[in-house]
Amino acid sequence: MISLRRDAGQAFPIYLTVVAGLLFLALAYLAVGQAAVNRSGAQTAADAAALAAAQDERDQLTARWITDLLDPAKWQDIFDGDVPFTDPCGRAGLLAAQNDATLSGCFPPAPLKYQADVRTNKSVGRSVVPGTEDVKANAHAVAVIEPLCTFKLPGDGADGPALPRLTCRDKVWDLKPDDPSGLPGPEDLFDVHLDG
């Protein structure tokens, strides 16, 4: 009978050690979860910033196309993104800020593409994993501006100032410069999406 009590007393420290180990593991998993949430927030901010920059460039390209509507020889350069435009990264910075992040980089890695790099404003926070108090998540995303339209320039012997027929996906536009309401919009001319 005395030996049974001695065995029960020896199991208690083992039980405490196991519970303490499990509690530590649970807190470590919580720290990993916090880091994953922070990383996910950074990626969301980067995606939004890259899309904002690309949409701003798309809107500028559309405005340029409308300005040069009567000069179809310039259209291809516009659809290729080979025209000057104002830097659209200001809009990207606004979207990053709305997602609680800071824009750390914004640039076109190629024509008709924009990359946004962001860093979260909040750190992972205090946890059982040392050194996480000041760790912030970084992420980047690339958005692509895809031209949707094709056209054929009129030949040298073409009569009058007729504009080429513009085919955008499955829609055909017979353009009338005197009727701006009948012109395609930015979303008709270009598609904006994340790369990959």
C-alpha cells in the first residue's frame, strides 16, 4: 500500500512537465499563427497596391487613346504601353495604407506591369518565440495590364477619315469620334490582373 502512494507522487512531476511542454507548444503555434496572419495581411496589401498602380496606368492609357483617337497610327504604341504617362505609384501607396502597410517599392518591371513591395505597419507581437516583437511582414505582387483589342489600319488609298474597326475580345466597335458615349471604356480596352 505504501508503494502505491510513492508511485503516485512520482507521476505528478512528470505530469507537470508534460503539461508545461504542451502549453509551450500551444503558445509557439499561436506565434506561428500570428506570423501567418501578418504575412497574409502583407500579401493582401501588396496585391491591392500593385492592382491600383496598374489600374491607374490603364486609365491613363485609355485617356491617351481617346486623345489620339483620330490618329490610329499611334494606337499600337498606346496598346503596347509605349507612351509617356504620370507615375501611378501614388495610388498604390494609398491602397497599401488602407491595408495597414507601407509601400516600400513600386516600379514597372516590364512594360504593362507594375510591382508593389509593402511592409506591414504592425509587427508579429510578443510571443514565446524570442525576437518577434519587432518583426514585420514583407510582401510583393505584380499586376499585369493586358491589351484586349486588335485593329487593322486602313490602307494608303483609304477614302476619308474613317477610323479602323476595333475588336476587343468578342465585341466589335465601329468608332464615331463625334459620339464619345459610344467609345469603349478602360475595362473594354485593357484587363488588369495579378501576375501568376
